[in-house]
Amino acid sequence: MKKFYSLFFYFLFFVCQTHSQNGKVVIGNGAFMSINSPATLIVNNNLQDAITRPGNGHIISEGESNKVEWVIGEAAAGNIFTFPFGKGTSVYVPFSYEITTAGTGPSGIVTASTWNSPANSVMPSGVVICGAATEPTVLDRFWVINPSGFTTAPTVTAKFYYDVTEDDPTSIGSSLLLQLWNSSSSLSCKWEPSSGSWEAPNILKLTGISNFSGAGGAAGSATPLPIELLSFDAVLNESVVDISWVTASEVNNDYFTLERSQDAFYFSPIDTIDGSGTTSAQIHYYRTDHNPLQGVSYYRLKQTDFNGLFSYSNTISVNFTGIEIIAALPNPAVESVTFIINTSEDMDATYSITDVEGRLAKKERVMFSKGITVLKIDITSLAQAVYIIKIVSDDNKYYSSKHFMRTK
């Protein structure tokens, strides 16, 4: 399973026994505050104890857009700002930001978020997998940390905590080191090995740092990933989805597996594409999904090298609607309703009209030509009520529904 770590933030709602006390956030007695995406918890208090956790409470971020924003201003050297993140309701994975040289600027802010990312399935925005690690040697957690608003950013010692179960399956342990993503780096791969260190079985440390480049990761190997992925795109093209990706370089790249999902969680392979082995040339790849899923489809690449190690790309999505009921006119209606329907291809389908309790009122097969179809349906036999029209293609690939009302 692949593992990485990055740095970012945001906030939303809290769960039991959390309260504000003299401008502070107090999470006590084992309670937890859950930040649901996208949201930001803003702490406008530059004291290091502006967030406390008596009784082992914590904040659940577990997503790039679930952030904590702490206005620390010109806090003096020696102050330690601890972002008390947790995983689930019981695992404590804080991020600490210790000032060693004070920054300048009273509006200085530190923003942070962190999340578990099994097999690198949830990558930070704008980040690709090309860094110094392969799947079994990369930690299953990302952080995004961004100081902002400073005239001069403080110099700090930063500690990144993780759940020891995220160091799997090879248990790299003390060889884990943090890496930062620097989009402006002159390197062909933007992951830059840090000067950090492994401090304990669940703690990684950076010292003497003032500039977080946005994203960070942790790995136990200095061997480059098999590919440097420049782009990965999916574009809806009438009834199909065109998928393309470009690599800047490849090392021992055996093949790609194109995977698809309807929920961005469970993925299934739909195609296998040979890699280009080892090359420093830019390579373009193209594939077409001739049978896209109805609604939103999610795609990702699984890259496998010759020794069986693999990595995942970021996840992309397209919204495909084979049938769409654009409008019901008039609505409410007395005698008939005209439905404006768009289809991505010629197809046979069946429309059914039911009341809100699911009782069938009308049903008929219809042939659609690609593009816009105007379907007028007589509703004089229907009682005065709210109805749902649902159109389903004969192969059950496409469907659409819409509410309308019959009045008298």
C-alpha cells in the first residue's frame, strides 16, 4: 500500500464537549471536533494554549479541505503551537509548530490539514506521484501546511505525527524521511528530499524551516518512482470519454492500469496499457472509455514497474448523462406535459410515471434519436397530485427522472 504526507487546512462542525473559553478552543474529556469538507476552523488567538485538549480530545481533519487556521502573528521564539489532529475517535496525530526565530507581521497565519491516504488514493491538489519512493516505502498520510500573511515567516521546528499502522506494509520505520513538494523546483520531479529526521515510531521532524511549499510526503527510499506524470485528463466526447496522460520520464515502467469508479472509493480496472520501460522522452498516452458510467465517473492510473511495485495517480472525474430530462412544460399542468429530453445517442427506452409513493400511473416504450427530443404526454387520466417521470434505456445504462404536478 502506498503512503505519503502533505500540508494544507479548513473547518466545519464539532461533536460533543467542545467549547470556547476566553477566546480559546477547549476540547475535553475525550471529545472530538470534526471538520467536514470544505470548512475552516479559524483560531484568532496567538497564544500557544489557544487550543487545548484536557482529557485527550482532538480535531478530526482527514481531508485536504478540512483546515485549521491559527493566527499566531509575531509569536516569540519558544512558543509551540500544537494542532491537535486525530484519526477517528481515538488515534492522536497532531502537528506541532515550534517557533525558533520569531516572524514579523501581526497577521501571520499558519494553516494545516492532514489525512490518511491508503495507497495514495487521495493526493493533494496539483501534486503527482513522482517522488523518492515506491508503493511499499511511502507512508499512508499527507499533510498540507501553509504559513501566510507574514512579512517574514518564522523559522520553526515542525513535527508531523502519524498512526503507526500507516507505516505499512514494509514498516520502513526509522528510514522514513519527509519530502516537500516544490512546484517551482528546477528538478524534473518536484519532490525535494528534506533535511528532516525520524524521531520516534510515529513522529517525523523538520528543523530550521520557514517555507512550506504546500505539500509534503514521507518515504523510506531515495529511488525515484517509475514515472513522472505531467498530466492526466478525461474529457467527455459525446457518448464516450477520452482519457489522456503524459509522462516526462519513465524508469522501468512495465504497464499502466486504467481504473474507474462510481464513488471515488471502489475502483475497477477497465484497460491495461504497456509502459515505455526506461526513457527520458515525453510520452503521450490515449485511451477511450466507450461505456462510461451514468452520472459521475472517476478515473485513476495504477502504474506498475517491472518488479511489481506500483503507484497511483491523482483521481479525475467526468459527468456523463446518457439521458437528461431538461424541462417539463408547463409545470404544474392540466392536460398534457411536454418533456424536453437530450440523449447522447440513438436509443430505445421506456418512460414510467409514478406517484410519490411509487404507484405506477403510466408506462410506454419510446425511441429516441441522438440529441433533443420533444415528448408530449397526455395526463388527463391522472389524478391531481405530484408525479415522477423516469426514463430508462433498454440496456439499463442510462436513466433520468423529473418531478411534475397535475392540477385541475
